[in-house]
Amino acid sequence: MYARIFGPEFRDPNAADFTPDPKVMARQSVLSAVHDQRKSVEKIVGSADRARLDEYFSSLRQLEQQVDLMLQKPAPLEACSHPAEMAEGPVGAEVEITAKNHKMMGKLAAFAFACDQTRVINLAYSSLGSSVYRLGNQMTHHILTHEERADPALGYQPSVAFFNTRGMEALAGYLAAMASIREGDKTLLDRVLVYGVTDTSFAKTHSLDNLPVITAGGANGHMKTGYYYVSNGDPATRVGLTVQQAMGLPVNSWGTDSMQTTKTITEVMA
């Protein structure tokens, strides 16, 4: 992503001139050569191998389409303005460093969307083991979820709640970065869909029951916002299936084993 924004891969949609990247043109030539070879090979293989070739070239066609787009001058985008290069900061899992780095990555992600440098971004707040910690205390978020006693008056683990809150603040900052960018009569957040999820429910036991999931953004009119949905023990994959169908994917089932589902949450689909 850094190279797409600050390096030679950046394609300014508002530039007066456009010169195709020679590397992309070379990739197109290679794909064309492979396509020609495919025709000759298909004539000498059996039906089973022909089916395998067809499966492979179906994925290759998607790559060809991406290359074709990269060779075309991008349409102007009023919301796209090149950001100032960001100063390098410290790297580490201390909670304040994590917050600053996540905020920076959120801004870069919003810019990449606004300038159509990408359509999909995966943004993680911390490692899967949640190794974030507070300065002066070597107990990580993960360890605290297992070791900290619940406060009798509060009914929950206060130090764990601190880290949970920091993670939600980071998500809120990411959404705010996209909501601050106007695209016509809407915002960038209205045009996209953010799927926010953690990998556990009650972390002390690594429970997957009632897994919390947040979706934000209108998906360009395909998703409704402002809903709180109680799953009553249904698998969290219902949300993923709902999102895929809202985006127009021909998917009727998602998940495996006990997490497999064919049910969407129709209330949030526009």
C-alpha cells in the first residue's frame, strides 16, 4: 500500500497525462502468450484435463481484467488529494504506539480508497495473540484476559476493558477518517463497507458463542446502518453471508461445520 501511494505504482486519477506502466504492459504480453498456448494445448488433452485448464484460466481471466484496468487512464476523482508523506514513528506493541500507528494506517487506507488505488483493505489493530501492553506493565492484553480477576462491583475485568476500549477507539478513528472525505453528496464511508470483527467472544475461555461483529458504512446503498441485531446463538458467519449477498456475490452458503449457515440478516440489507 505504501508503494501504491508514495511510490511509482501510484496512479493519480486527476493527472492531466497518463503513461501506462511498462511493467504492467509486460505482464499483459505474458498473459497474451499464455492465452495463445492454451488454445493449442486444449486440442491435445482429454476432457478431465481440459476441465482443470478451464478452472485455472477462469482465475487467470480475473488477472487479465485487472491488468487491462491498470493500462487505462483512471477516471478523475474529486475526493483524491495526495497526502503529505508521513514521518516514521516507533514500532512496538505498547498501546499508545499501537494507537498512533493504527491511526496513520487508517488515514492511508482512506486515501487509498478515495484515490481508487485499491478496493479491498485488511487492517488489523494488533497481532492475533493481542500482544498490546501498557507502558510499565508487561502483562499483555491476551495474558490479562486469562489472568485478571473480574471486579466484583463492576462485574468485568477492568484492565481487559481498557484494551477493548482502545481497540474500539481505533476502529472509530478509522471510520471517522473515511467519513471526513466527501464523494459527491455522500462520504467515502457511505460508499464502502467496513467489516469489524474479533476472533473471540469471552476471551478468558476463547469462547466463540455470540461473537461480536460490527459492520459500518452503507456499501454504496446496499446496506442499512443503525441496527443492533441479537443473534440468539446463531453463528457469526450469518453476518459474512449477509455482506457477501449485499455486495452482489452469488453465495448461498458460508462457513464450515458448526459455523456453516444459509441464513442472512435481511433486516440490514437495503
